[in-house]
Amino acid sequence: EEPDEDFSEQAELSDYKLLNKIGEGAFSRVFRATPQRDTSKAFLTRNFSEVAVKVISKKHLTSQKDSKSKATSKEQVLKEVAIHKAVSSSKNIVTFVDFQETQNYYFIVQELLAGGEIFGEIVRLTYFSEDLSRHVIKQLALAVKDMHSQGIVHRDIKPENLLFERIEHIPSSQPKLRKSDDPKTKQDEGVFRPGVGGGGIGVVKLADFGLSKQIYSTNTKTPCGTVGYTAPEVVKDERYSMQVDMWGIGCVLYTVLCGFPPFYDERVDVLTEKISRGEYTFLRPWWDEISDGAKYAVRKLLEVDPEKRYDIDEFLADPWLNQYDCLRQQTL
Ligand code: ADP
Ligand code: MG
């Protein structure tokens, strides 16, 4: 992919040379870039040889008052940066490197995760084995744990916002994951054959804090704002709002295990209705070979009542999530 037609981003950006475009979101374009040795924060503080630069054009920004508009606002960009900085030290969160505001752009410089989106791996492999699913979801859960313990909710957990580093698998220690007579085993070969398709999934990190929100203050662990006069539904709302990430983890877990999402309909109103009732099934034949332990974890995450739904500590203690992880053993 070529950089922008006129490439005016590069003219305004200091210390980094933009290379190819590697991603795109609703309001942003993301480029692979190289830090300049002498001046860039990436090189001085981290020794990164490559970075990812998220470019947000001010042209598409609106004032926050224009809340019905789909466009993002300056306040939102600054909030995204503040939250990204706050959670950046987590092992399973994309490291924040640098931020620049210029006349026409915001630039958020981050560690590059060269593997790209987990979404792309689902497309490539059709679906993941249970071991590979566990390997990915465990790291997602650790990222969410680090956010929630700081009172921050991500609110946009999906395979597009989960990035990874590729590793080569050690061929001799590859487990056989599904019955060899299953036509679906093709994809497992894809996962484990070293050197084919560029290897497997190593470190997984959560990205994109564009919708993230601070719910509890970091020091006091109490809700933001004055507590004494707060209505019970507001207190509950704040407690439950962390649970949206658990639903998101449930959707990602379901999707990696079978290759399609738990809720889908082309008509948005029908889809919304299905979600609000929690209407999903373990569709045959795709779910036939998936273990009861994995299904139990999905059920506890895709629980409509946020109070009954797994919270992050409960999920981290889930038996299926804590089964022996042969992939993690080799890679981390
Ligand atoms: P948006 O808020 O517009 O969704 P994201 O931060 O999610 O923007 O970035 C859009 C896409 O760019 C991601 O889905 C991913 O494909 C790619 N991307 C973003 N950050 C990185 C990164 N650090 N390393 C590699 N790819 C990235
Ligand atoms: Mg995104």
C-alpha cells in the first residue's frame, strides 16, 4: 500500500519516516514507520527499529457537542492518548511511544506488532484449535486484567484490535489437536507447520483505546465524581460497565473457536434483538468437537446479566483457561 496521495502527513511529522500503510479504522490510518536515530523517542528510549504510527486527520474531527455525529473529537483523541499512556506498561498491551499534534493531524506512535490483526489469522486459518484459542484469549484476559485493575474499561474488544507477533513453532513438540479424519484439521497444519504461512502466533497485545473510558479513579478505586449523592443505578452502571469487556472476550473466544461470530444478522435491528436476548447457539457441526470446558467458559462470558457474567478475576480462574498450555510453554 502506498502512503497518502499527497502524503502531507509526512511533512508534518517529525522524527519518523512513514513507510507503507498497515491498517485503517473509521477515523485513522496506520503506517509502519522507522524512527530517526538521533531524535525520535522510539529510538532514544526504547531502541525500536520500527514503529506503527496512527494518523488521525483533524479534517474529520467534530466538536464533542456534536454527539450524534459518528466522527471523533479532539477531546476523544486526547483521552485515547492519556488512557493508552496509563496502560502502556502492561505486557499484553501495545506499548505507547510518542504523540505529536500538528496543524492538520494527530500522530500516535506505538510499538509495531508485525503479525497484524488476530482477525487476519482467523480468516487465514478458518478457526483456531483450543490450544491456540487459549493461548490468544489468555493474553487478552491479562491485558483486560491490567486495564480493569486501573479502573479503565476498553469497550472495543474485537479481533481487529488484537495484534500479535509471529513466531516459528518447534516442529517436534507440536501437539495433535483434532482428529486426523476431520477435514477441518487442514487449518491445524497451517498453525503448526513451521515456516509455512510465516509461523504461528506469539505474543498477543490489545490495541486501540479510542473508545476506552476511565470508570474508577486510579488511587481511590472509587467511582469518578462525587459519590455521596449518586443514584443506585449510576453506581451499578459503573460497576457493570467493566463487564462489557467480558462480553467482548466472550465474543472473541466464540469466534476463534469456530470461525464465525456468536451473533450475526445482516439486518441491524434483528442483530440487536438477538444480542439483547443473548440468543446464540453452539452451531452444529462446527461446535461438535469443541470441549465442554470451552463451551462453559463461553456461556459464562456471554451471560446477558452482567452480574452473573464472569468478571475478569473469575475468568482468569476458569478451568479451561488454566489447562496446560503447550503453546505458551514454548513461546513466552
Ligand atoms: P481505529 O481506532 O481507527 O480502529 P486502530 O488503533 O484500531 O484504529 O488501528 C487500526 C488498524 O491498524 C488496526 O486494526 C491494525 O490493523 C493496525 N494497527 C494499529 N496499531 C498497530 C500496531 N501497533 N502494530 C501493527 N498494526 C497496527
Ligand atoms: Mg480499531
